[in-house]
Amino acid sequence: MKLANREKMVIGIIALILTIAALHFFIFSPKARQLSDSKTNWDRALAQYNRVASVQSPSDLKRYEGETEKYDEQFVQLVLALNLAAHTYYVEAKPESVEKRREDFISLIEQLLAAEKEEGALKLSFLADQGWDMPDSLPEDIEKRRVNLWDLMSKLDAIHSILDVIANETVKRTKEEERRLLLLQLGFDQRKVASLARYGDHVPLIKSLVHAQLILGKKPEEYRLTTEKLYELLRIEFPDSLLLYLNKQLVAVIDLVQMARENKIDEISMVRLLPKSEVFKELEQTSEPESGATADPAVGPPRPARVFADPGAFAGAGGGAAGEGGGAMPGPGAGMQATPAPPTRKLVCVITPVQLRFSGTNLNAMKFLYGITHAMRTYEIEDLAIQAVEGSTVEVFVTINVVAYVDGVSLAVQPAG
């Protein structure tokens, strides 16, 4: 059957109408709904603004803004005074941010060692060979050039090159022993360094970094040894995901040393860096709102907290670094939108305790303890033992809780520098 021109025209018109209808249904209709929803939200926001503006005069609103700014500044100054502020580079996975955290760590170690050389009667014996064993020089044979430091470093590099590729366990043990003896010539006793963990998990790392800095301080410009290569030879690894807490702990130790000096304490004979602990708040479980219920548009959302990120949120925290298989494998139904269970508790703060053993006159010891509890810091004495030594001298063993991070606060204020 042949269609006449008239029938063809009718069919073409019908097809065009169907095409327009399809375009409207699939493309224009969703856009129209989005525009309508946006207009509704705009009208709600405008009505809310007009209600607030109609209640308060412009002069009152200006006064409220000024008061808010004043309170905001007071909040910032309080966080800084309590030593709770932290740079955002502590939660960033960028290489330059990781490097900044490491630089802070090394700088704090240097400040602690410098405190030992300050004038005053305070003796920091916890840094000496019976404590953290922080060296101030390389072995005498190296210092007086009876042994060539860079020959030792070259031999150490050669041994590492073999250890990187060797599979034979007997040869590997032999080379490890050669490496241990070479390190002894460098003044680096692996076994003694490992034993320093009794003063804190990261005290061996602190000693290793001090030793590395002594070696780097003697490196001539023409000798090709990068800092990264030296760290590799000494097997130095940074706990990048914990440096926020470890650095806050070292800041507290430096501060406590200064307070001890001001209160004329005779000696700090022991410092132990205890592992961090987290404080949580149990959340009240509330019933879910009824289906279809909507919030009152006249009530605005709460003011957002002044926080940038969780300190454990960067790569390397918790279950492994990004790209290293740290995440959990997806289970059945992965990719489906599931409703997460409401949290039962919320992180409040992270505490990094410090233990001290110090000695001084009874009066000065009491002044020091009083200063710890009344300082503009977040220090809390948890355990305390006092023993008379001789005369008016007492020895004090004390555990001090140091708040290193407060959720919603620490990263909301950026310290200078």
C-alpha cells in the first residue's frame, strides 16, 4: 500500500509531536522541577531573612555582629593559650604537608636538647646515657679523624645494597652483623637504641634522628648523601599519622622543663612518653523523625563548627596509606545506598600523658606541682607519689595528662608561623 503525500505529512507531524513530548519528559521536565525546587528554597530563605531583619533594627544587627567577632577572637586566643591549635597540614596527605610535620618533629627535638644547655641549676639527667641517651657528638675516633666517617658510610651503603637483593638467609644474617658492627663504629648501638622504648615507643626514633643530625652536620658539600638516604641507612621511619600527638607531647615536655627551671627544681631524672588515649562521649539515641516530616523553614541550620578535618583522616592513619591496600574490600551489595547506623559515641579529645620523676626541695616541688595544675594549659595530674630523700629534698613521681587534640576545636584555629 502506498501512502499519499497527505498521509505522509500526517504521520510526520505525529512523529514530531511524539519527539517533542519525549524531549519534554526526559530533559525539560526534570530541569523545570529543579528550577521550581530552587525557587521554593530561595523563597524560604528570603522569608527567613525578612523575618529576622524585620525583628531587629540594622543598628542592633551591627552590634550583634561586633559582639560575635569579639567572642570569636576570644575563642581563638583561648585555644592558642591552651596550646590546642594545630596546623591543617597535620591532616593533609600532600607530600609537602607530611614534610612539614616531620620538620616540626625535628625542630622540637632540637629545642628539647637546647633546653639542657640553658643556664640554671636544673639538671636534665633524663637526656643522659642512663636515660634517653641523647648524644652530643660522634665517637672520639671520628671526631679526631682517626677513622674516616665517610668510609664507614660508604661501607654501610654497600651492605644495604646487598641486603636489598640477597635472598640467602645465612648471607643475610652475616651482612646484618656486619651492619651492626659498622653502626657501633658510628656510635649507634642498635640494641641500646631499641631498649629506649621503655621510655616511650618513639624515644628510639628520637635518638636515631639526633644521631642522623650529627652525621649530616659533618657532611662536606661534595659528598653525595641526601637526608633521605641517611634515614634509609639508619632505618629511620616517621610515624606520620601520629606526629600531631607526638609533637604536642614534646611541646608539653619542653614547657614542663621550663616550668621546672622557673620553680628551681634540682633535677628531672626520668621522662616517659606514654601512648595516646582517646576520650569519647556516649550519644543519646533519639528516634527517627516521621516519614515526610520537614523542618520548620523559619529555623535556620546550626552554625557550622570551626573545624577543618579529623586528625586521623589523612592517608596513613588507621587502616594503611592510600594506594597501599589499606582499605577494606567491598562486600556483597557494594555500591548500594545503605542507611548507616547512627553513631553511639563521639570523640571528645585525645590525651598524650607524660610521666616525670624529679627532685627538689619540698617547697619548690610543691610550687612546681601547683604551677602544673594552674597553668594556662590543659594539664591534669593523674598519679602522684612523693618520697623524702634527705633533709628537705623530695623525689616526686607524677603522671600528667596532656590534652593534645579537641574535636571541633584544635584544627579550627591556625597558629602563627
